[in-house]
Amino acid sequence: MGAAGLLVVEVGLRVVGIGGGARIPEFPKGYFARDANGIIEASPGDHFVVSRRRSTGEPIYRLTYSFDRFGRRITPVEPGAERRRFAIVLGGSFAFGEGAAANQTLPARIGALTKTYVPYNYGFHGSGPFDALARLDAGNLPEEVPETEGVGLYLYMDDHINRVNDSSKIAGWHRREVYYRQTADGGFMRDGSFQSAHPWRTAFYTVLYHSNLLRALGIAVPVRTTSAHLDRTADVLAAIRDRFVAEFAGSELVVVVYPGSGYAADIRERLTKHGVRSLDYSDLYDRLDPRYRLAPEDSHPSAAAHELVARAIVRDLGLE
């Protein structure tokens, strides 16, 4: 098939919506912002968001997300004098609670199940390990969280491997995200964004990302996840732990391996070598079960899924 034929196929697939994703999120103007450290987050205030089925245009959900002055999603919690410890949740949209009401998110459910912890939601759409590392490097968390001790939770799922190592699967929206390069001693140094650090590779990946044909066929670069990719992801998670305990002496950061994570054993083995505690919930429920996803077109966790994971965390960490 020549170039003209490929172009016809691409246009045809785009017209019928194949390879372009099953949902279309609609964010209001001014929703996305960057903080002083280049981290993408939401603007403070209330924002009405709609996610639609690409096939019909019908809404999967309509929600108002509310954010405080630090760009955190506001998490309702029953007040109490006993709440003297924090539960800081870091991660992407699963930690954020995409498609879930404010009182249904994982941080909110942890807060509802405990009496002594105040939950803080530092998750956001598309965030990954580098975003969490950048937040900790900025050194602002002790000023934003009044409690001095508690627990940190990093919510890991397999796509975070792509968010550390880069992939054409996510290049369309990920290219301007925070980037760290790994130094010769195994540490990490901030180096702009993926686009500024690797402009030619990012441009190539972005072209692949926008190909409906390749996405429909499931073709992406890198073509497979290697041991080096897993090593680097675990190295970043260990660096997050190191920064966290340096910021909050006497506290612990735990990596929560989310249900459906196929690389759970590989990541946990590497985290153990780093001395990082992890909780393996990869088999807690079936992510294809319609009870635990927003919709057939949207694999983000449902309220029931957040409840299951929150109960497991509270039980296994003994959060009272």
C-alpha cells in the first residue's frame, strides 16, 4: 500500500472513530495550569467537566471538580480532634478519582474509614512518578500539609512505566510533562520536559501517537517493556520514597500496586531491593468487571473500586 492508500485508511479510520479512543473528555477553558515548578495541575476553584462516548456523544459522566489554592482536588472529610496525621496520596487519574465524585475518590474513602488521618489528594490526570518527584523536590509539601507525620501513598499502575520511559502510546499529551534524566550514580536530575530533553524522539513518537491505524492495530514504540524500563521505573519510585521521608521524618511512603497491574511482581521485586514497602493489589478485583470501571468505554475506577482499594489500604497499613 502506497502513501496515498495509507492516507485514505487514516482518514477513514478517523471519520468512523476507530483508533482514536472510545471517550472524549471536555475540560473548561482555564482548567489546566502549571505551578512555579512546571508541574501540570488544575487552576484553583470549581470546574465542570464532561466525558462523552465517542460513538454516540452521550455523557459517561458530568462532574464538578473543586481545587484548593495548592491545585489539590478538595477532599471532604469528617472533622475531628483525633485527626493529627496525614495520608498524602500521589499518582495519576486513579489517585485523583477521574469520573468520581469528591466523596468517592480513594483519598476521600481513606479519610472516611479512619479517625486519625487527614487525606490529601495530590493525584491528577496523566501524572506519573516524575510529577511526584518534582513536587517533593520543590519542597512545598511541609508548608501545604499542617500535620507533621503520617503516611504517603503512591498509586502505581502499569502505564506509569510509559510515563517514566516515554512511549508513543502517550506522546500526544505526555510530551510537555516533567522529565528527569538518570545520572551516572543512579540518581535523577530535572531536565525540562520530555519534548525539550528529547525533541526528535518526541516528534517521532507524536506522529505515531496520532496515527489511528497504528493505534487501532495496537502498535507502539517501544514495542515491548524491557528489564531496563522496569528498573528505571522502580528507581524513580525509590527516589520518591527517599525524598518523602527526608521531607517528613518519621513517616513512610508506600507504593500501592493497583488492580490489573501485569508487572506487579517485577516492580515489587525491584522495590524490595530498594527497601521500599509496597502493597500488591493487582488481583484485588478484575478491572474488566463492569462494577469496577466507569463504563465499557472508560477503564477508570468506579466508586466501588475506590472503596475496595481504600478498605484494603486501611486494613493492611493499620490506619485507625
